[in-house]
Amino acid sequence: MSAATRAKRLNKAFPARWIDVAADAATAHDIARAVLERRRYRADATPTGGVLVYEYGTRLGEFIDDMYSLGLVAYLLGRPTGYGRVAVWTEAVDGGTRLTVSLVTGRNHARSVHEVIAELIHTVAATGLLVQAGEPFSGIDLPADSPGQPRGR
């Protein structure tokens, strides 16, 4: 398998992307929070060191979905299934803030995270704060100590 094919497959499973925003870290997090909350992800705490983790569902809910095959219904409705965690963190860059989004847990959330990232880019562009958006990549390619490194693959 070529490196390009491997990267494309991994990006489908654990999508990640950075977006440069012409704003401070708090504003970037506020925009990300609004987009993720519209998609039913909830923040599990306040940003720590510029990192905020969003969750969808619970592990108990994932177990019940698996037991009764309810995940199929959610999938057919276009919703993510099971438990998922998305890491969002910021870093200072010239001209603003780099906002990075990465799926950390829950392969079944990959499609939803791709949609979240697309909506986030659209929202930032609509406010006139978009500096540039990086190419999609896989969170697996992030350093091991990165907050966006997938866990429990």
C-alpha cells in the first residue's frame, strides 16, 4: 500500500485538521464550541493549557447501542454512533491562533468530525477570521504526546 493510500485511509478513521484564525485563543475556542455543540458534542471541562475535549455519548450508551443494535438507527439518521471524544487545542501563530481539531476516540465519529471541521472552516470564513486552513491529516500522525493523538484504536 502506498503512503498516500495509507494516509487517506487513516484520515477517514481519525480525521484531524488545523485552521489559522485571526483572533485570540478564547475566540477560536468559542467558535469551535458553538459548532461542536450544534453537533451535540459537549465540552467535558474548561480549556486546560489551550486544550478542550468534547464528548459525544457515554460508554454506557455505547454498550446499550451495541446490545440492541441502536447504533444502526443512529447511523441511518446520519448521527455518529457510540462514544466519541474530539480534542480541540490552540497554539499562537503569526497573525492569530492555530486551532486544531482531532478525533481522539470513536472511529464511528469520523464522518461527523469531517462535517464538524468543514462547518468550522465555513463559520470562521463567514466571520472573516479565516487566515488559512491546513490539509486534512490523520490524528495518528500527531506526536505521541499531542492532545489529539487517538487513543484506544
